[in-house]
Amino acid sequence: MGRIPGWTLRFAGVVVTVSCLVAAGRFLLPQPVPGDIPGATERQLAFLRDALDKGADTEAQQLFPEGHLFSNALYGLAWVQAGHTDPDLRSQAVAESRWALARMESDEGRAVFSPRLEPAHGIFWAGWTNWLRGAILSLDSTDPTEVRRFSTHSDEIAQAFAASPTPFLQAYHGQAWPVDSTVAIASLRLHDKLLGARHAAVIDRWTEQSRARLDPSTGLLPHQVSAVDGSLSTGSRATSQAVIHRFLPEIDPGFARTQYSLYRDRFLAYPGGFGPAIREYPHGVDGSGDVDSGPLIAGISLSATVVAQGAARVNGDGTLARALAAEGELLGLPIDLPGSKRYALGLVPIGDAFVVWSSTARLLVTESPSTADDLRWWWRLPWLAVLTLIALAPWAGQITAVARNAGRRPRVNALRAVADGEPRATANCALDA
């Protein structure tokens, strides 16, 4: 192989350095406080709509069993949240979120969920569709058919909880996850806000029963439980905790505050000095990743960390929410174009759905609290140090050469002075220097 031309190496070095400077700029750019949304939200949603039109939800279904539903639910909910924040987006938000709801209720959207469960198709499907329908009505309640459907489906969910000995209903036959029931109960609270209180007794009973079934090792809701009596099967994990804390403030703000504080204490981490990030397992517990968490890096779940931004926003933890958003701009490989924005080079659209849902998160039933939680003041420094090293790496040889020449120059000048006949005392002073 021939030698690589010098100009090629210099060009590559410039590209690396400029890329690091751009990344540092994005990382240091102030992120929206809870209640506001990123300026790129519309472009993110434009990318997602195009991806869904091309079958991204069907492709996501091949990755995990709820891929189709999540792709559409999060797209629709992000539009609702954007519509609440920016009134100019309201009409488009209603249209797009109704489109997403129709896909969730299609034959493809219900295919993996059993109609023989109570409520029909299981609590995962019932909870997310009911939450999105209610969220749409929080923007526009002028369609009487949708109002009746929301009321009917809320009654079906409430009846299923009332008839169950456990607060955690089945998503699939013989399988129950508390996070799914949390979403469904939040939809009942939203119903009562929009259409009048009717399910308060069911909600209060659920909260009381849930408090009695916390994971004793963390004090948090478990990850998976027995479908028979709600007893613990798998202890708390971040992939479900992040979603639980996204909805729990809608149900019981007091319970949510104590649970969020425990969650932050048990799962927030700075692996190797970097972070903040969210562990998949609580401190002191190690485990492997799965289809929900994705591969773990030093115990960190990237998916849980993304969703944690939304949980932080609705729990009033603006410091953590902005830090996670900044890290997303640094590590998420964003491509920001005039008409679209995508992360991870746009290769995994469902990941973009989780990002935009989290970055626009807001409460629909109650007001977000304000918390005094803080982060390590120096959390940005390790990231900036790495960027600096990468930016300077292509020029390391030249920097070293300049430093060496700078150290030699006085001695060389002194020797020249002796050769030119300058007084020895002057030359000796130069040599000593």
C-alpha cells in the first residue's frame, strides 16, 4: 500500500476536530426546562411519521412483542404533549394522534394480544390505548363517539381491576407487570378529570394494594409479579421503573414523590465518573440485559436512560431531565436536517419515538411538582475531557514537535550567537536559559 497523502490525513484531522467541537456545542447548549419542548420536536415527528408510513412499526414488532403498539402510541402521545405546549400545533396534534390510535386498534395492532383476557386484549393494550384516547380528548373533546368510547373502555378497565384479587392485571396469559397496570390506572384518573369522577374507589384501592406489594429490597414497585396474587417474581428494574414514574404522578402525587426519590437513589449512576445515567438493576445488584433493556454498558440501560428524561420532567426534576437531554445530543448521533431530525442515524425509529415522547413529557391530570434534587456539579467535565482528547489526537505529533522545538530554540540561538562572535557572557546567559 502506498503512503496516504499528507493532505488526506490533515483533512481527516480537521473533520475529527470540527466534529468534536460541534458535539461539544450541542452538549453545552441549554436544554428545555420541564413545560417546554425542544425546538426540533416537529422535525423529529416528521421523521417518525415518514418512518411509520414505510412500516417502521411492523419492523419494530420483530424486535420485541410490543414494538408495533409502542411505535404508534409514543408517536401519538408526543403529538398530544406538543399540542398542549404549543397551541399552534393543536389541530395537527389531534389529527396525527387519532391516526396513531387507529393503528393501535387495527388488527395488526391487536394481533399479539388475547381478546379473552380481562379487560379485552390484556391490560397492556387496554391501558395504552385508553391513555392515548383520553390524551386526545384532553386536546379536543368535541367528538361524542370518542367520548363514549373513552367512557366505555374506562368502565371495562375499572371493572377488571375491581374484580381482581391483585392490583396487577395480566398483559398476556399468566404474565403480569405492574408498569402496565400503572398506565391503565392513570387512564382512569384522566377519565375522571375529563368526564367526572367515577373511578376514585378503584384507583384508591389499587394504590393501597400496590403499596402492600412493593419490592422489599428497594421499596419500589416490582418489575414482574405473579398473575395470581400479585406477589413478587422479579425485583425492581429500571426499564419498568422509568415508565412507572412517568405515570405515577398522575395517579397519586404523594405516593409518586416518595417512589421517585427512592428510584433516583437506587438507579441513578455515574459509571467510571461519566453520567448521569440509569442502571438497569439497583445499586448492589448485577444482571444481564434483555429485549426490554437492550445490552447493558457498565450496568447502564440506554433505553431506561432515555425514558428517565420524561420521568424526570413530570416529577419536577429539571436538573436531571436537562442533563439526560444534553447527553442524548452528545451520544445519540443526531442528524438534524431542515425537515427532519433523527437519532442513531435513523436506524431504529422506535428509539426516536421514545426520545420524542420523553423530551416532550408533561402531566395531563395534575401539575408537575418542583424538586430540589441536584447532580454532581462536575458531571460535564469527563465528557468534555474526552472530547478534547479526541479533538487534539490528530494533531498530537505536530503539538509534540512544536513543544520540543520551543524547548530547543534558546540553546540553538545561543550557539549561533557564539559562532557570530557575540560576547561569551551573553551567550552563556542564553545557554543557561
